[in-house]
Amino acid sequence: MVYTDGSCYPNPNGFGGWAFTVTKINEDSTVEDIGHRSGAENNSTNNRAEFLAVIEATRWLKENLDAPHATIITDSLVAIAWAKDSCCSHKDLQRLWAQCKYGDLKFDWVKGHSDNKWNALCDAEANKARERLTVAYKKIPSQ
């Protein structure tokens, strides 16, 4: 399973953070984090950050698994709907569609800010990435 989340403040045109965590269920039924990443960019939106989380997660799957079979779990219904739509003209959506056509990827929704441990972890990591970028930009002297 792959959990993703995005964050942006202010929204729109603010600092956008994204994160994902790839998990697997071990033989003893414990869940293990086998890969995760986070990042951020300026001049973003909440939806763009959500898309980037899915894009980066599918990129990780391509790089680390030969034939990925995964369920991507996100709290973004927009990301789920657009990941399944091949006729989008937006560049992020085209990247998302191209990534999602690889392997056997399914999408599932989880309520955000609920009691899902992995969604909460991705939310926290996306916010940390966004905050790090915000602090870095504040340190840049004005021109």
C-alpha cells in the first residue's frame, strides 16, 4: 500500500509540500515502511501538492519494484478522479496519468485528518517539507 498527502499554505500560490509512504504487510501481519519521501515547491496549490505526492510515489514504485502492484491511498478525491482520466490537458495531470498507467495501480480514499496512522504520517511529513521551504525562502534576502 502507498499512502500520499499534500499540503499548501497559503492556498493557492503558496508553499506546497507533498509526502508518500510505501508499506508492506509482513508474514507476521505487521506493517512495515519500505520507502518514503517528501518535498516541496513554491507557487503551488493544494491539489498540485496532492498530485505531486502521487506522481513521486509512482516514480518510486517504478524505480524500486520491477512490476508494481500497489494501492495508492489518498485523502484527495480530486487526485483519484483525475488519475483515472486520460484526457486532461493540465501538465501535472498528464504526468500523473502517465505515471499511473505503469503497473497495476489502484486508488482508494481515506478520510484526511482521521485516525489512519499512515495518512497522518504523510500529512505531518508534507507539512514539515512545506515549512522547511517556507523558512528557506524567508532567509533569502530581498532583491
